[in-house]
Amino acid sequence: MTPPPSSTILVAEDPFVSSFLKAMLRRHGHQVVIVEAEHALQLLQSGELDADLVITNLPLVFQPVAAQIRLVYIAAAPDATLAEQFPQCSVLRKPFRNEDLLDAVDHLIGA
């Protein structure tokens, strides 16, 4: 059986969470790019980065591209109204289980 193609996941989170996500997602075959949220938005808008998914705790930054991205929004107290502005969005409350994150990623990427 052939492994599924690798997905590119853009992570815009605090450094500790970003490191954890990078290690976990790479173990599951994903390419991970870690950048600050504002820079991530610039990369997406300019077309310099074609990400399959964005994981962030700052979805407000990504509102200008909400219709074009798939987003996993992770926060201790997620704002449901903000999440609703993203047509393709999964919300996870911190702390979350690894399996819940992987399920959200698989669901949004279509794996």
C-alpha cells in the first residue's frame, strides 16, 4: 500500500505548542512550516506558500483568507463566533488529545 502524499501544514502558535505540533505532525507524514501569524498570512496571500491547512490560536489574523483556507483553531477558550467565519474549521480546546488533533487534520485535509 502506498503512503498518502504529504500535506503541508502551516503552524502559527506559541513556540512550545509549535514544537510539539511539528514533532507530532511530522511523525504522521506531514510537512510542517512554523511562522508567526502575521508572516503566515503574508505567505498565504502572496502565494509563496501553498499550505493544505493552518493551525493557530490566532484565527483573527487569518480572516482576510478565511474562505480560502482550512483551519484548526486551538485555544483554551475558543471563540465560537470567530470560528464560524471560517467555512472549513475545526476547533480544539486546550488541552486536547493528540488523537483529536490528528482527527481534525485528517478530516480537513480529506485523508
